[in-house]
Amino acid sequence: MLIIPAIDIKDGKCIRLQQGRLGTESIYSDDPVTVARRWESEGAELIHVVDLDGAFDGTPKNRDLILKIIQSVKIPIQVAGGIRTFSDIEYYRLKGASKLVLGTKALLSLQFLKSACDLFPHGISVGLDARDGKILVQGWTQATGESVIDFAERLNGLGILYIIFTDVQRDGMLKGPNLDAIRELARSVEIPIIASGGISSLEDVRSLLSLESSGVAGVIVGKALYTGDVKLSEALSLSRGAA
């Protein structure tokens, strides 16, 4: 199972939000590039970089900084946040991003999503962010009323690499992942799931590892890495069967 450190960028800084709400941010570094190098040095095989300004504004805002991260490490970078046009996809693809995560635009247009997968084969994932089982869009500010399961089932066969599922109520709260929702989603679709939101301890990672056979391929860890509640090296060892 992939253990994926998250770097969320707002105003050029590495931050974490609580439940995706503006005004709740904690700043962990003024230099996201240095943070990326740290996770690489500790053994990360993939880093999840989110342009939070882009997610809220609907267009990429931290391109130059994300490009510096891509150029500063040798491991793959997965980029999310505000990617809503084919030119956004092409820019990041040409600049060396290994994977891209589409959210709002993909959820509003499956045709766009299918074309994006054709443009960037094996490089497009979909972020499904939910509250009470219902999908949120526009940087988690608007509810669609559609259930995660119903929408996810429509994604089968489109060529998507992963579904990245975030329970927004757990995100940044260090209260543990929503294992029941993750398990139900993984069993409902053919697409591998990456779980996100609420990871608070190594035991949470262990719990998600037990869902690997159900289709959970990875976990994104954010705040717990920055607070020290989870050490990346220990989580990686656990996932590799060394602990």
C-alpha cells in the first residue's frame, strides 16, 4: 500500500486546514520545497501536492511553486487543486507532474474526465470529497446532493488511475479515518481507492492496510506527519511488512 505524504499549499506556505474550512489553517512551513525534500529523504515514493488557493479560486494559483517542487525531488509528484481545463492538464503533464487529481470539473462533466484520461493516460485520478456521504465541489464549499457510491460507480471503465476519497469531516481533525465508508466505496467500484482524511496514528495506517484486499491501494497522510503523531518511516515500514 502506498503511504503518501501531503503538502497543502496556501499563500505559498505549507499548511493544514480543519475539515477544509478557510480560517482554520495551521502553518507548518514557509518553504514547501524543503518539506518535499524532507519527505523524499525519509523514503516517500509519491507526494500529494494540493494547490489550495487553486481549489478555492477555480484556477491554479501556485504553479511556479509546484514546478519548483517537481524539479527539486526525484520521486513522482501528484498535483491537485484548481485543475479544470485541458491547458491546466497539459501544463502540469509537460512540466513533469506524474499524476493529476481532478475534482470539481470531473464531477460536473464526465465527458471532460474521459477526454482528460485520453490526454494523460494512466495519469488522472478523481478526488471524491464528501460530507455525510454526499459529494462536495468548489473546494469543499458546495454540496451536490449526489452520493459518493452512486457517482463512483459511474467512473468505472473511464481509465481513471485512482479514486481519492476524503471524508471532509475527518480531514485535519486527527480522529481516525472513516473505515466503514472507505470499505463500502472500495467494494463498490473496480477503481483502486486512496484514502484521505483523519489519519492520526500508526494504528490508523494498520487499519487501512487491512482493507487492501478490498481495493484500498494507498493512504494520504497530512496533519499527523506534521504534528509527529505519525512518523513517515514507521508508516512506510508497516506498509512494506517490516513492522
